[in-house]
Amino acid sequence: MMVFNSNSFSLKGKVALVTGGARGLGKFYSSALSLYGANIFVVSRTEAGWDEVKRVVEEHGQQVFFFKKDLTEPGAATDIIKAVVNHYGQLDILVNNAGMQIRNKVLEFKDEDWRKVIDLNLNALYYLSHEAAKQMVKQGHGKIINIGSMQSFRAGKYIFPYAASKHAVLGLTRAYADALAPYHIQVNGLAPGYILTDMTRSLQQDPVRGPEIAAHIPSGDWGIPENLMGPLVFLASEASDYVTGVMLPVDGGYLLR
């Protein structure tokens, strides 16, 4: 039986795989997990941000390994899981963070842009979760954390594949949570609200939508990446062992209105 104490949030001795873990919100996820004791395995398509993440993780006293890979390549998921197990010998936490967003008007949206977003945001997430689950079942434990969005719950009239993919991530989170619970694997999601990042820069600067979004948030303030770090650590730790199938909004109350 688990005893709750100050170590319940510790990730010491754990290995966390973070896709897109060197840029954007991903670098904050890598930082948070390493701060609480996890060794980090970052997968990204380019080497951008690697030096900064290496410095931060090592300052926290943990190891980091970088694996350059396009998640949408055939066989990428198998290669990635093999690499993390070969390097660290285990995989305890998977954070499916990598994603993209393309905006356009409804009648002008291109088929190729639909495919790009769905391939990364949904298909790659599914394949990697599937391969990770095989390893976690062998171990008898694991945490899969899928990064959702406000568009897991709401419409996005200029970001159709993004909204579709994030709705699907919510459904996949629930389905995998149900299927993997007997193996002591928890599958949850984190749904960032409107956070000040490069991805949301166009919205921040939009003279109409920017103020509208701020007015919709009860506090009136956009979030910052650090707001997501505590909830992520909770979902990655033993403290959340009886929590599964949840998409946790970290939105300052945006969905209340």
C-alpha cells in the first residue's frame, strides 16, 4: 500500500521520454521532471535547444540523452523506444508533447496541411504510446502523459486538424487508460490553456482575439509555461497512481465560461 509522504512526488530513479522536449513547452517539461529526479530522454527533429536543456537538466543533477528523429517517419516509434531502453534500461514516463498547428480559413485549408498536423499530433502519438506500452507492461508500471489543449474541448474554426487531433488525443487517453489500468499504467493528459509561447504569438498580437481571450480568462491573465510544471510532475509521480483517464486543464479557469 502506498504511503503518502514528501517522497510521493519524487521521480528519483525514473526515466522520462519527452517528445519535442528541447523547445517550447517541452523544455519546461524536461526541466520539471529532472528537477524532481528523473533522467531525461529528449526526442526532436532538430538539435535546436539541446544545449540549453542539457545545461538545465545537469544543473538538476540528472542525465539527459538526445535522439534526433522525425516522429512521423515509418518505424520511428520502434526506433525511439529501443533507443531509450538501450540507453537507460527502462522507460517509466512518456510525455507526448511534440505537436504543430497550421491556421487557415475553412475554404482555403490545404489537404497537405491536414495530413501534416494529423500525422504528428495524433498518429505519431498513437504509435509511440503503443510501443511505450509494450515496455511498460513488461515493467509492470508506467505513466503516459498526453499533451492536449483547450481544443480538446472547444472548436477551433481556423485550426481544423489541430482541433480534430486534440479531440482525438482526449479519446485516445481515455481508451488507453482503460486498457492499461490492469497493468498498473496510468494514462492521463495535460491541457494547457492560453499560455504565452511562440505558438500562440499570433493570437497574443491579434488586436481582436488577444483581448477577447484575456477577457474570457477569469483572472484576465494569460498563463506562463511554469504554470504547467507542477501539474505535469503530479501526473508523472506516484502521487497520481489512482488517477487515470483524466485530461487536466491548466487554463486559469478558461473553460468555466
